[in-house]
Amino acid sequence: MNNFEFNEKWSKYIPDRNLGMEFGNEEIINICDEYFEEIIKLFPYLEIYQIKPKYNSSRVYTNMNLCEEDILEKDIDIIMKRNRNEL
């Protein structure tokens, strides 16, 4: 899945004028997709504002609590760090 497909799939949960997924890395996109598939079962009023790289780490902006966002950011950061080390 690419970021356009992700944003289309989750468009119901991405409010107007928000960017949604900005990563192009397929592994990161798939991790987020799997995460939101589980979260939506517990939190049906999910809103995804933006998921993006920022200063060599990730930022996840949603209406979830900060702990939930932090868990996803840490998982994304692990992938980002591994990809940097492979260069």
C-alpha cells in the first residue's frame, strides 16, 4: 500500500484539509494501517490528522490520547532508524 491508497482507505477518518499519511515507506504505511485497524475497534471516532517525518523522527497527530500516538511514533521511529542504518 502506498500513502495515496492509505489516505483513500482511511479517508472517512481524515478530516477535510488534513494531510493524513505523508510517509512513502511501505513498511511504515503497513504498520500504521494495522495499528489503526485495531484502534478503530476500540475508538470508532478516530480522526487521523497527519502522520509525517520530522527532524529524523516521526510525528503522529490524531484525536487519540498521547500515549497511543507515542506507541505508534516509537514503532515508526524504529523502522526509520533501521532504514538509515542500511544506507
